Amino acid sequence: TSSSIRKTCFERKNCTMPPKVQQKSKEQKMAAAMAGGKGKKKKWSKGKSRDKVDNKVLMSKEQFERLNAEVPKMKLITVSAVVEKLKVSGGLARRALRGLAEEGKIRPVLLSRAQQIYTRNVGDN
């Protein structure tokens, strides 16, 4: 059988080990470590961080006037556009747009669970 043909080194008993390599002293190891070295460690980037926005949850009188003046003139009116323009929260912007649509100042184009798109009210349709 193949297992009887292959005999390990320990079974033969005449196996010799390779000569032992001379180990370095502590001083030699320290000198080698000081001489070599990797240099500077890699600095990991902190990643891209966005500034925390502080949007208002209640509209001031000035913001309400801007809402009634500027928003009905915009071609594409979305919640995110109103949030950016007036610096209000998303929930407040949704309620404001719903109110403008009920008053007839803007017209809904697409109303879905995720996105509400309005446009300015042009003509009599």
C-alpha cells in the first residue's frame, strides 16, 4: 500500500534535523528594530461629515409671509425645496404646502406617500 511506502522521518530514526540558526541577542534585536521601522503610521480619514442643520419647527411671521409670497411663484415645489428655502422642518413644510394647495395658490402634480410635488397655479384649470 501507499502508506507503507511513505514512511515519516520519525519512523526511519535516522532523520537529522537542520542545524540550529544562531539567535540574535537582545541588543541586536533592539538595534534592528530601531534601524528599520515602518516610518509613520497611516492616518485614517474621519469621513465626510455634514453640518447639522437647525431647522425651525414653528414659522415666524416673516417666514409665513415669505411662504405666501415666494412659494406660489416657484415652478417646481417640493417639501425639500421649501425646507431649504425657509429653513423649516419637513413636517411643517408638508403642512404649509397642503394649506397652500387647499387655498388654490399651488396645484398638486404628484401626491404619493414618499414625495409630494406641486407646481404654481397657472390659468383656470
